[in-house]
Amino acid sequence: MASPSGRPVRIGLVVNPIAGVGGRVGLKGSDGAEIVARALALGAVPESGARTVRALERLRSEAPAGSVELLAAPGPMGEEPARAAGLPARVVGEIAAGATTAEDTRRIARSMAEREAVDVLLFAGGDGTAADVLAAVGTSVPVIGIPTGVKIHSAAFAVTPEAAGKLAAMAARGARLRVAEAEVLDLDEDAYRRGSVAPRLIGYLRVPQERRLVQARKSPSPAGEALALEAIAADVVEGMEPGRGYILGPGTTVRAVAERLGVPKTLVGVDAVRDGALVVADASEDDLLGFVGDGPAAIVVTPIGGQGFIFGRGNQQIGPAVLRRVGREHVIVVATPWKLASLGGLPLRVDTGDPDIDRSLAGDLRVTTGYGDRAVCRVVA
């Protein structure tokens, strides 16, 4: 990833400014103009630009002076986040005023790879944006994904925005980064909203392989874990306190808790129960804030297999404001021994969008792995 002839490393930047906008309001994605319009009407605030700024601030702080030549897509697709991070950038391409499109991403990314010969391409978004970048550049240039979307199953993303900036800074310093092909996965969002989680392999991007900075692909739970899930569910339900509300995150492990209670569960959504009864189904962040405002609450979540995220991937409804109200001491993490083993010794992770909340969640945390069984896992921001 080093530049030829000792010139500054040429880094391209393409941002999907509406990536992730459907997460907090419970829409489980941001693909398509109709979903974006619904999210904005529900009060969603785009966060992709702010998360990109965090990545660029890390790049600016760690890259040697004069080591980076930044090329940015126009306006909110790169130019504005670069300016906010204090990084000068040469603007590449043009976009129409108003809403940006996937075609803008593909066209500008292709220009950066082919005409501008960037050494590395930074892109901000989710799995859909990764698929657009793949269509534009293939494996012609190394890429680093800044995670800003709702669905982030692909192995093309850094674990946090700061990690993406750190990787780019390492390239600027001339670090010997091993680059290898990484899977790009995407979901049919309509099927996902109906509870069908079936990632489809789109292809491969070339990505730096720094194990603690780049996330692995999502690993599905294996068949035959029914007994382990029942044991975890029995433990959690037995420990539930009268009068306390429980927010149930997505996933099959947490669904077992709902089944033990005898209440329906939104597989890829967030639900809330109190005293054994369903109070809110498929909740948004605002729904959850109302729920925790009605009395003491706890949160039950499970890590994403192979990645380890407990907050910030697929459960953005449980946002920083909800976590602040509930408190770390009332976060219940559940995982089968297989799921923890799938992390290969890596820690659990949080990436809520609020660095202060992320830091407050870091440290050792007990994870329920069976009836009366606990494992102590490290959580990092």
C-alpha cells in the first residue's frame, strides 16, 4: 500500500452520507429512497458524515506531515467531512444538488481507481456501499471501509471509524500491510425486515489484514445448539426481576429468552418485555427511551458471531441515550461457547457512535454461556 517513488500516499475518500440512517428508527437498513424518506420522517439524523470525521481525525493525528494526498468526492460524499476533520482535499468528480445516489458512489470510486490512481480507497457506508465499491473498482486497489451502515456483515470494514483512520495512517507511514481478498456480503433488506437473515456473497475486495483493526465476516450460528440456547434462556429468565423491564436485542440466542417467556420475538429487531409480557415489538430508539422512562430496565444482547460486536451492529435502536439510562451494570450478554470460540480470542466490541458511551462499556464483562455458567470477556471500544 506504499506509494511509488516516495510521493505522498494518495488516499481516495467516498462517503455514503445516508448510510445507517434507518438504524436508530428500527428500519433495519437504508437501501432505497423510500426507506431513507421514511427514516427522515421518523426523525432519523444521518450520522455517516460524523463517523467519517472521526476516521479522518485519527488519520490526521497519526500520519506524518506531508505523507497524505487526500482526494475526496464532492460535498457530503467526502469534501465536507474532510474539511470538518481539518484535512485539505482535492475534489474529484461532480454530484447533483440534493440526494446522492449509489451511481455517484460507483462513478467517483471508479474515477479514483482508474484516472487518479489512488493507493488506497477509503469508503464510508455499510454492506450496500461495499457492493457499490466492488462494482466500481473490483480488486484493482486496496480499500478500507469506515463502518457507518446498519448492515455490516462484510469483512471489508475496520472495526471502528478510528481503526479505519489508523489503517490509513499506517499506509501513509509506509507500514508493510498485508493485503488480501475479503468477502463482500449483502442482504435483501425486505427479506431481512421479515426476519430472514441470509447474506449473499457479492464478491471480494482487497483489504489490509490487521486482525485487531479489521472485522471478520459475520459467522452464522451452527445447527444443533438448541440445548445450549435453552440453558442460557433458563438462566436469564430465572434471574429476571419483577417490575424491571428487559430490552431484548436481535438474534437467535436472545430469541430463546423470548421463547422461554412465551412471548413473540422479532428476530432481527429489538423488543421489550416486563413481568413476562411483551410491551414493545420491533422497537425504535424512541420507543426504547419511552420504555426505560417507565421504570428500571436491563438489556439482553448477544455478540455477532465471528465479529464480537454487542452494540453498534444491527441493533442501533439500542443507542447511546438508551445505554446511558440503563447503565452498564444492567447489560446482560449471552452467548453459547461456540459463539465465543468463533472470535478466536478476540475481544467483544462496541461501536455505538458515542465514544464516551463506548469507553464506559469497555472492560471485563461476565457473559452467560449456560445455566449457571459464566465466562469473563474483555470489551473494547
